Amino acid sequence: MEKRQLIRLVGKVLFWVAIVVLGLNLENLAEAFGYDSVLADFAQGEGFFPAVWSVMTSDLVFFGALVALGAGIAAWADHFAKKWDSTHLTHEQQCVAQSWPLRILADELERASHLPQIPAEIFSKLTSRYNTLRDLGFGAPSPPLDDPRAWFEIHQVYLRLLWPILNDGHVDLAKLESMRWNGQVTKPLSGVSQQDSRIA
């Protein structure tokens, strides 16, 4: 056991020992601080504590506590409802949430568009994002890979068309435009060998 852990353990043990000793010597402690008369009055039902107790158990305080309890329950219910909503998005919220990732992808494509081949990392990100979009009911283009420059341009145009519409919350319009664009540019791929030769 490290020295620091040993010191902490000793400190914890001594703390609880001190609490027990003080509890057993409560009367002596109260006398030392001049509170022995207060404890004596409390034991005899006199002084400050009985008055406080009668106020705390009055009907007015009871009904006030019920109101406070109701407000507290409502606040906690609202808190947990918001946490639930933040982790269980509606279909429309999931669609709108695609806006920012699509914009980031569009920027990455633009930065890489001068390359002679399609970077494997970008291809993988795009494929994954398009699978998510298709699961949400969008159309996503699958242009051929034999022309990297055209491939970059098609995806950039598609992404820059889609993300502003989603950002404004127009999910139905975004789906309609994605289907239209998908129908215009998608062509059957010629196979894995083509991918191997055009993706770096």
C-alpha cells in the first residue's frame, strides 16, 4: 500500500472514531461550548426546540411542503424527460442532425478534389454516411469510380444541395431533392476491380 493511501485510510478510521467518541460525550461537548442548558430544555420539552417543532408540524407548513414536493417532482420529471428526448431523437430530428456531418464531408471532398485518386478514408466516410441517409429514407448517389474528378464533383454538389435544406429543417424537401439527384447521377458500378484502381 502506498504512503498516500495509508494516510487516507488512517484519516478515515480516525474520523469515524472521533465521531463515535464525540457522540458518547455529547453532554460534555455541549457543556464545553455552553449549550448544556439548551439540551436540558429540549429534554424537558421547553425552550426553543419545541416551538420550532410545533411550527414544522403545523398544517400550513405541511401544505406548503406538499406544494414544494409537487414542484420538485415536476422539475425532476422535466429533467428526465429532456434527457430521454436528447438520447431518443424522433425520425425528423435524426434527419436534421445529418446536416452538420454532410457539411463537414462536403468540405473534406473539396479539399481532396485535386487528388488523382479517391482517398480511401473519404470513400469510407461517404459510404457510411450514405448508408445512414438511406436508412432514414433519403436517396444517395452511387456514381461510377472511373472518373475521380467527376466523382468528387457529383458528391460535392449533392452534399452542398442537401445540408442547407436539412439545416433549415425541411426534411421532406431534402428527401425529395435527394431522390431526384440520386436518379439523375446514379449508374451501376462496374465492379470491385474498378474500386481497387481508383481508390487510394
